[in-house]
Amino acid sequence: MKRSSSRLAALAGTVALATALTACGGQNEAASTATSAGAAGGASGAALSGEIISDGSSTVGPLTEAAAELFRKDNPGVNITVQTSGTGGGFKKFCQGQTDLSNASRPIKDEEKAACAAAGVTFTELLVATDALTVVASKGNTFLTCLTTAELKKLWEPAAEGKVTTWDQVNPAFPKEKITLYGAGTDSGTFDYFTAEITGEEGASRTDYNASEDDNVTVQGVSGDANALGYLGYTYLEENQSALKAVQVDGGKGCVTPSAETAQNGTYTPLSRPLFVYVNNAAFASKPQVKAFVSWYVATDEAITTAAQFIPLNAEQRQKLQSAADSIG
Amino acid sequence: MAALSDLTPPPAPSPAQPPTRPLRAERHGDDSPASIAFLVALWLTLLFACSVLAVLLLDAFISGLPRLDGALFTAYASTINPDGAGARAAILGSVWVLGVTAALAIPLGVAAAVYLEEFADNQRWYNRLIEANLQNLAAVPAIIYGMLTAGVALAVGLRRGVVLAGGLALALLILPVIIIATREALRAVPSEIRQASLALGATPLTTVWRQTLPAAVPGVATGTILALSRAMGEAAPLLLLGGATFITYDPDGLLSGFTTLPIQIFGWAGRPQEELRTVASAAIMVLLVLLLAMNTLAIVIRNRYQKRW
């Protein structure tokens, strides 16, 4: 009898643990609603509440995260969720009407538009920031200062696979050193954009390179090898200035260093790319919190992009963004 | 993803055979060079596995150390202030999702195991089919359960990125493991106990409820906790379901959005900011401590209450 009761106690203990875990979550939640209610009371005007759901590109995600953080300082009652299923995955949910906003590192494709239309989802495209895809080499590299897009194509096109293996094959002026390449994995928008611009066909790339969805892997690999080359988002270069050097890109009008200015004024071509947020028009019209957030996002876009270490829009683009946002309402 | 063999509880010794002893060369009087070489190879393998683990843990610990502070537990994820980013939403999200998982999987799993072990007729084809499928289900990759739950959620009109959907996916994931562990534990209870109970006039249901099940509790608890700790470390099915990488509020119900520790760590680890990767390492330590605590609890329960018949 005693034995069985101690065993029952063990079972009860397990159950109690599970209940306690849940209860603990509940208490914290109660406490937080109390504080957020207090804060909302202090804010001026009618307090907004409700949920905003966004999904999409992991490149644009941090920008919307920064926007959400800043927005919630004044509107703590609004719960903003940022998911990162990738641009394609984000559009899939967006066109099923499951999300209010979709972050995208490329414009919406025709078949995605068709899916949206079939589900009766109307949307507005907002160009919110610029990214510069950056070709990088190690600080220890001496010969890679500028590459033309033709050289990049020679290096990355599918025909180069297994054939272009030493740097002198890319440019006779380069030493006969073995090439090591790092790049984005095939699931990322970065890969889509780079291949479309460099090899001329989206998705067409040599495959004998170190592919990773995580740009930090590229940072590590390139910084440790003087003969390595990789490409990644501009923020990763900014954060790793001490280990990496940017390779200038010559798109036909001379060598251009990737920077906020050259991406903004359009001289860093073809690798500067627009980043988008797509807004579900119906959500904008029916949910006051979505309307408030999007209007605020557009009006404060420059501060948000700066805070999130993205490249802000130029004056012309900002005007277009404002008029695009005005057209929703 | 942990190997399945780690998760099934140690097989209880069956009453018919003596417990197997560890293989030692001396015990069998076998000290041929081949057998010693094999033993050395085994030890080296073990050493290699342990040192890889140690290096990984040490690396995470050293890089996470600067951020093992209070803000890690009280602050939300942050992009504009990466130095003060915390895993509060992720910790609470893990607790919520795991709570739902436990509430769904434990009663269902134990009940299913009791039926299969104590009441089901093994000769029936459908029971044998269920049995064969259970073993297969335990080996199904976690992401499949995420896809299944996503499909079901879409069909019934439930939003996908919510606590309930996450808990459901993880419950499906660990259900076969719990059923198998519970059946092992029930099988280890000697049939004499059941026979004695039945002989004293107890109904089969009373026998299970008052005798068999209480005797099996240590095994059930061990298996369940190990299964839950597997669920806790799982990111793939939840990512597929739309567990968010960024949430700045506490989950407040079954239909609330959520993130969990593994998702949050995954999100942070890929970010350009060094500070966010540091906080990812710190969050890894939190997750690790939680997992170790759960596994320790499982071991304690097993050692304390397990009875050899």
C-alpha cells in the first residue's frame, strides 16, 4: 500500500509539474496584461489593441521587428508577430488571408498574384528599404578589389562547375590560387536575386560552393581563407568590417563600392535590391491597428531602417512609398 | 533532433531472464588481441562523442556568458537594442506549448497503452496493425507532424501559429514514444499481481486502476518526461506551423501566437548582429539547463521508485 502510494505520488508530481508550468505562464500573463493596460492608459488618444500578423522573408523580418518594437512603445496594446517562413512561404500564407503583412525580398510573382486573386485577397506593395547584396573577400586577400559582372558570371554560372577552379581562369591578372566559394542556400531570396542578376537566370548557379541559409557561415568561411569569395546581405558586411572586405562591382559603369549611398542613389548596380512589405487591403480597412501600424511604418520609415541597420530609401522612393500608402485607404 | 534510442526508457528486466550484464572482456575470459582492440575502439568512440559534446557546450557557454543575466529572462526579443534582448516570450512560449503537449499527450498515450497492453486482443488484425504502426510512427521525422498539423489546422479553420496548434503537433510527435514507454512499463509488472487482484474479485478495470497502473508509474513517468524533453528541443515542426521568431508579448491563451526557445535561438543565430548571437548562446544555456533538469527528474524517479520484481 505504501509503495503504491509513493508511486502515485510520483505520477501526481508529474501532473503537478505540468499544471504548475501552465499556471506559472498564466500568472505572468495576468501580470503583463495589467502592466500593459496601465501603460496604454497613460498613452494619449484612443488605445489601440489587437493583433497584427506578419510573415515572409527573413531578410526583411528584422526591419518589421524593429518597426514593431518602436510602434509598441506608444501602442503597447498591439501584439505584433513576425514570422520568417521566407518570401515564398510568406506569400503563400498571405494569399490565403492568414497574415496581415507579408515581408518580401523580391516583388510578388505572377503565380502568387494569381493565388491571391483566386482567394479574393487584394494587396498593396510598399517598397520600404534597400539592400545591397555584397560580394566579399577576406581582409587577407590582396588581389580582389573589383570584379566586373562578367567575371562574376564566369565565376558563378552553372558552366563553371568543376571547371573554373583557380583565380587566373577568372582574370589572367589574378594569381593561380584555388577558388573557394561561399554563398546563399537555394531556399533564400538572396540566392534568387543574386543568380537572376549575375548568371541571368533565377536559380541558375554552380553547385560546387559552400551553400548556407545562414550568412554567418559565409562570414566565417570567407574571413578564414585569403582565396575565398562569398556574397551576403549588406548588414553582415557592416557587422563584420574587421574580418571582411567588400569587393567593388563593375556593372558596366566602373567599379562601385557597396555602401548606403551607392545603393540609395542607384549607382551600385545590379546588386542593390528593393525590399518590400505587402499589405492586405482588407485587413488595412477592417483592423484599425493594422491601418495605424502601416501608416506609422510609412511615415517613420527612415528612422526604422536606420535603427534596424538597413539602407534607407532616397527622397524619390520615399515619396512613392507615401503615395502608395495613401492609395490603400 | 535526438536519436530515438535515447528516448525509449531502458527496457525493464523481464521476469523470465536474469538481467543482462555488461560485456566485459575479462568476465568472459576473452583477452584475445582482437577483442581488446574492439574494446579500445569502443572507448575511443565514446571519448570522441563526449569530447565533441564538451567542445560544443563549452563554446556556447563561453560565448553566452556575458548575457547570462536577468534581462535574458525578463526582456523581450529586440532588434534595435540587441544588447538588452531577452528570451522572455520564448521561455513562456515553451512553457505554454509544453503544457498543452503534456495535457494532450499524457492522458491519451497512457490510455492507449493500457488498452493495447491490458485489454486488446493481440490476435485481431486491427490491433496488430495499430501495433506495427506505432513503431513506425515513433520513427517519423518531426517535421512531418508539423505538416500534418498545419494541414489539419487549415482544414478546420484554426490559425496555425498558435499555442494550441504547436502543442498539438508536439503531442502527435511524442504520442508514440509515450505509448511505447507505457507499454514497456506495464509489461514489466508481473502477471501474478494481476492474477492475485482478479482472484480476490476485482474487476479487470479495478485491477488496472489500482494495481497495474500504479506499479507502472515510474516507467511511465520516466518515458513521459524524456518524451517531453524531446518535444521541448524541437524547432522544425513549430517553425513550419508558423511559430514566430519575434514576439514582444506574453502568450495568453491557447489561441495566442507564440515562439519557443529553439525557434528563438534559431532566429537569433542567423542574425548579423554579434550581440544577438551572444544572446542566442545564452538562451542555449537556458534550454540546456531546463532539459538537463527534466532528464535528471526522470532519472531520479526511475532510481527511486523503480522496483525489480
